[in-house]
Amino acid sequence: METKHTTLIIGATTNPNRYAYLALESLVKRNYPVVGVGLKEAEINGVKIHKDKKVFSDIDTVTLYLSAKNQIGFYDYLLQLNPRRVIFNPGTQNPELENLLAKNDIKVVHACTLVMLKTGQYKS
């Protein structure tokens, strides 16, 4: 059985019409450990969304659902988490952050988390 490492959703939300919410549901359905950071404290399907930038020790993948300008406050946080990869979902591309991650040996992925999950390409 393959090991599934924790995914952090940055931009997590309780709004079921948002892609971040659908990604959280899809990850949970596929039994991936998942946590979130969003604008407000909440819980969805047993997944805690933190308002603060909680430092997790076991993040494999970060999937971004924030525009480039809203990512600026997360640069140091992402480096501190040191994930294996960061997924830039459509609309989140940010060359400045992508270069910073690459310089720190963090894999940059331009893809849609939902599509990756549906097509079996997500594997941690």
C-alpha cells in the first residue's frame, strides 16, 4: 500500500462553490490526509481549516487557491513547511514564488488538483 502524505490547501474555504472546497472534498474522499489554511476557522468533513499559518511537520503537497498578490504573505511560511511540491492551480501562477520554491528544491507543479485526482496523477 502506498503512503499518502498530508496535503495543505492554502485558500481553503467553506464555500461549496469554490474549487478549494471541491479539492478538499475530493482529497478526503480518496483518503488523503488534508489540512487547510483559510480566512476563517472552520471544519469541513472532519478537516480543520486554520486561520493562522499553523506550522505542520508532515506536509508533502501544498495546493494553492490564492491569487499571486495574496500569496506574498505566504512565501516564508511555504519555505518553513518545506513541502515536496507546490501545486499552482489555474489562476495562481506566480513566477516570483515559483522561482523561490525552485531555488529551495521544492517542486513546482502547474496543474489543477481536481484534474490530477480524477486522472490518477495526484499520487503523493
